Amino acid sequence: MTEKTEEKNTPAAAPKRRVGGLGRGLNALIEGSYEKKSERLGLVPHPVNSVGLIPVGQIQANPYQPRTHFDQDALQDLAESIRVQGIIQPVTLRQTGTNSYQLISGERRLQASKLAGLDAIPAYIRKADDQQMLEMALIENIQRENLNAIEIALSYQRLVSECNLKQEELGDRVGKNRSTVTNYLRLLKLPPDIQIGLRDTVISMGHARALISIESMDQQLALFRRIVDEDLSVRKVEQLVRSGAGHAAPDAEKKTTQPAEPAVPVAEIKRTERHLSERFGSRVLVKPGPQGRGEIKIAFDSVEDMQRILHILHPA
């Protein structure tokens, strides 16, 4: 009798718990949500608006991808980060067949995942037609923090012309008011030399907006050259435009108003920015200040991108 009582009161063995690792990013979490291996590896269709692991071999490139150049060194750094941390943000796909998908956004993550040797990556599946594909790819491109003003303006122009959007609709799509959209689109009316200067951050958006209000292209170019040569501030340029005195500075004025040579030449700053941008695969701004001080800003567009940059700064 005693033996039976003791046997009945013996606690049952605790069920085994599956321990997941956080180091593999979303892959580990997604794997834990599926029971069948075939579902984990995307061998059956995934429902729309779901997240699953999709084999990279089943993912086709986005034919509407607005970005055509990807820095290979930056991709290698991102691939190394993915090897260590896994995929943190899923790519976005649309399903084109039973085991066929087309990329909507996440081209860099897909390419870096291939370099990292991943067989499958986490992806969000959504429904989209061709026009929506182009629209979403362009809008994702616009939302990148390291885009320059001309790249944004060109993306806006494509949304207007190729997606047949009015400026009010475009503003709603990108979360901007109509005046902001209009100001960007007006940049494309500037002469090519000024657009290149804005693209390469030789001048700022404020400089460019002041130049737009000048009707003559020759006067725009003359003032643009003066901005670069004299390192004029946006406020100074606006004053010159309002007074009508800044279109073509006389030689006498140049002699009397030539500013002192900056501590760091503008050309050297631009070279440094280009070198660092190539090194980190992201836009880098060097802003000199008074008495030799200044700051360096490195842009990143996702947590993975930040980790990649930190890995370059502090390699293991």
C-alpha cells in the first residue's frame, strides 16, 4: 500500500523545452513557429501577409529595382554581419508561382545572404501587381536616409510619370506634403552641373532652392560657381538672390569680399567624404567647425547596416 502511494505521488517528468538561439536573428524565431520542415523551407505556398523562411534559390530579382549599383565591399561587410547576427529585418516578396517569388524590397539583404551562404531567409509575403512593385521599390528607396536630394527627386519623378500619380497622391504615398514634393521635383529643372553639385553634396538643398528662383540658367550657373568658390552660406545666397546682386560678381567685389581661406579646404573635405563613403559603403558627411573642430556623420538605413558599420570600426 505504501509503495503504491509513493508511486502515485511521484511527479511526472517535465516536458522537454526547446531552447532557441537569438544569435541567428529572425531565422531562429521563424523556424520555431513551424512544425514541418517543408513549410519552413518554403516548399509549400505561404499565405499572403505572412512571414516565412524562403529558399534564396526561389527568389527572383525585382525588375523594377531603382538602385543599380551596390558597393561590393559593403555587401561583404553586411554578409559577415548576417553570418554572426542573422537576418534581423525580413525582405518583402510577392508570390509568382507555387515555389517562385519575386523580390519587392531588400535587395542588399538578399545579395548579402547569398554571400553569407544562407539557404533560406525570412520574408514577408504580400500581394502586389507590377505597378505596385515599382511603387513600393521606389518608396522604399526614397525612405533610405542616405539618399541625396537629386536621387529623391528622380524617384519622385518616376512615381509621377510611371505610376501615374498626381503630386497630392504622391505626397500621401511618401508621407510628405505637396509643397515638399514640388520643391524636390523643381530641382530637376536646374542645369546638370548644379544637379551634380547637389548630388555630390558640393551645395546643399537650401542653396539649390535659392538658385531655382533665378530665371536665367547662365545666372544660376554663375552664382553656383560663386557659392563653391567662396563657400557662401545659404542665408548669404538668399540675400544675393533677393537683391539681384549675386548673379555674376564683379572682379572688384571679388577682390574686396573674398573670404579667408578655411582651415580645411573644401576640396579636401569632399575627397575625405568620398573616401570614407567608399570605405563604409554609406554616405559620410564631414562638417568642419571653428578652431579646427568638426564632426563626421555616417548614415545607415537599418539595424543590420549599423552593425555592419560598427564591425568595420571595431573588427572582432
